[in-house]
Amino acid sequence: MGIWHVFYADWQMECCGTPFSLGDEVSWPLLLNDSGDVLGGDWDDELAKVVGEVADVGGVRVLREETGLTVALHEDPVDVIAPEALGEERPGDRIRLVGLLTVERHGDQWPEVTGRVRSVQVVSQEYAETVPGSRTWHPVPGQRSLRPVETCPKWFTDTGPHTRGRRRMDAGVLVTLEIPDR
């Protein structure tokens, strides 16, 4: 059995997700992201260290962990990615990667991972306006908080007033997922 932290972005849930609760069994397609690419980084406590064999499944390059976790390594199918963008990993290679697991509901059909929800925390993220008055917002690294809930919301909201180019918004949920051994 493996215990994994998975980030489920607000827009993924709002568009194509189904809310879930503590104790529910869920099946999700997962992507292993560079943690710096998700809400400005600083996910040190939530990083996944995945060790396993690389495979191509349905045109998608995945990493299969010994404990039953299968994650996509790229957002797009192998046949539309430039060879240099695929990296050095080839099917059959045994590798170790570290990143943030995220639910990915768009793109190609990826293998799904089934597990039991052990905790759900709403991620509240602070954002800063890129240029005053631009109404373009970027996450402020390290400026997030977690709020435990029983059920993942379908819709996410602003969680505080906008002040001097700053705002706080619920950006998704961090889920602890228990995945049984294969």
C-alpha cells in the first residue's frame, strides 16, 4: 500500500470533476509535475518520490511504481511530443523521479489510479497582481494555507478581500490517497 499526496486543481474539478468525500474510493488520471510549476512551488512536504519502470500505455508515457501508482510523465501523447522533449527515459528503463502528483482531466486518455481518500484539504493560495491594475494574477510562492474538509467542493471561491494588488483564492484541494499494492 502506498500513501500519496495529490493536488486536484480548482479548474479541473469545476470543469470535469466529481466531488468526493473522506473514505470514498476514487479513480483518477495522474500527472507527475515539476513542483515549481504548480502554484509557484514550495510543495516540499507533498512531493512524491516515484521509482519504477517507464512504459508507453495507449500512446502515453507513464511511470509504474511498485506500490500500484501509475503516473503520466507528459501532458501529451508520445506521438505529438518532440523527441527531445520526451527526455532520456525510454520504455523499460527503471527510473526515480520527484514531483507533485496532480489530477489531469484533459488531454489524452491516461491510465487511472484507484485509491481511497484519507484526507481532503482545501488549498487557499495568495496571488499578486503582475502589474498594478492589470487584473492578471500569479501565485505568491509559499503563501498558501490548508483547511481540512470532509468533502471536496465542486466550486471554489475567493477567500478574502482584495488588498493592494493581492488576493487569496481557494485553488483546489490536496488529497491524501491510499493506493493498494497491485
